[in-house]
Amino acid sequence: MRLLEQGALSTSWASVSQPFLERVSSTIIRFVRTTLTIAELEARKLRHDPTELLTRAVQPALWLLVFGQVFTQTRAIPTGDLRYIDFMAPGILAQSILFIAIFHGISIIWERDLGIVHKFLVSPTPRAALVLGKALSASVRGLSQAILVYTLALLLHVKISWSPLALIGVLITIILEAAIFSSFSLIVACLVKTRERFMGIGQMLTMPLFFASNAIYPVSLMPGWLQAISHVNPLTYEVDALRALMLVGGTSAYGIGSDLGVLLAVTVLLVILGGRLYPTVVI
């Protein structure tokens, strides 16, 4: 009798759980498909206007070719066993991705003015998928900057690690950084709602984020109050991971696993928050 009862319970549980699992898997597949569609639409804009990549190439080139070369010669900043130009290259890659992603959110203001946001809002598309799709498209621009920085680093004889695992780690780190700052940028755009305010806030945030990180000098050289800020700055963990992955002999102060964990957690948080705020851009 007990065997019959157990068999009946297991049969009923299977009949209930199977449709539930099918719904969950269907929702996940639809979310991923929508995210990739949005990312592809955003990346297509880059193909129609590639001049953005050329203009964005100027800043990292100047930092590496001028600032990096000068400070490598003067040896004014102690960087341990690494030459200063080696120490600096991952920081400039992170900086160039930051500067691209932090202004990515202005696209939502343009889309609102063109009526595109309204069409998205009346569709069944998950709001978080819209935000994540835009974040992934920012990663495409970030990868173009990575190619540029790697090329300049080779010309400057930076000791780059070409290990496949290291390159995969760099790719993941770039995607996470672009997702973080593009999602943050979209949140700012949803709050300020105008291009003029957005550009002002974006310009106000980029340099403090950059200088309150370990991009061009070690955290140990900072005063105590700035070190505290650097520890809550996602760019610090981005640079720390890139420095360990990009360079031969590079090390991580916090551990690569910890760096990627922090970046992933911040990405998820900002994508969820961006999805909540996305509809408010039309209010």
C-alpha cells in the first residue's frame, strides 16, 4: 500500500514539476534571445558609423604613448617588478572602456525622443533584457578598444600574456566592465531625462572614477580617504583583474575570483535596477 502511495505521489509530483520546468526554461530562452537581439540591433549602429571607434582611439593612444612613456623614463611611481608602461597598460584599457560605456546611456534619451522606447514598453520584452542587451552592445565597443590597446602595447614592448585562459579572462572582464558602466549610464539617463544634464553628469563622473582607482598608480600610494573610495569603485577590481590576466608576471591584489565576483554582482544589481527604472525615462 505504501509503495502504491509513494508511486502515486511521485507521479503527481512529476506531472506538476515538468510543466513548471518547461515554463522556466522557455522564459530563460526567451530572455536570452531578446537580449541578444537588442545587442545585435545596438551593435549594428556601430557598423553604420565606425568613425566613433577612430575618435575613441585617440585618448588611449595619448595616455600610453605620451604619459606612459614619460613616467616610465622618470620612474616617479613605484610599481614593483613591472615597468610603469606595463603597469599602466591594463589601466588604460579599463579607462577607455569606461569612457565609452559611461556615455552609452544617452542612446535611451534619443530613442525616447524618436518614440522607440514607447514601442519597447508596449511590447512583452522584459525590461532587464533591454538593459542587458544595451550593455552587451557596449561590450562590442569595448572589445574594439582592447584590440587597439593590445596593438599599442605590443609596439611599446609591454609583456603581454597570450595564454588562452588569460585572453578568455580578459574578454570576460571587459564584458563585465562595459555592462556595469553602460547600465549605470542608463540609470543616470532615466533619472536626469535630458541630454544636457546627462552629458554634464557623465563628464563629472568619468575622471573621479578613473583617478579613484588603481589604473595609473597603486592603491597604496593614495591617502586613506581615497583608498576607502577605491575599494568601492568597480573600476579598481576591473583593473586588478586585467593587470593579473594581461601581463606576464602580473598579480592580483584581491584575487581574480574575487575581482570577477564583485564585477558580476554589480552587473546583476545594476541591470535589475536599470530594468526597474527603464519605463521612467518617458515620464
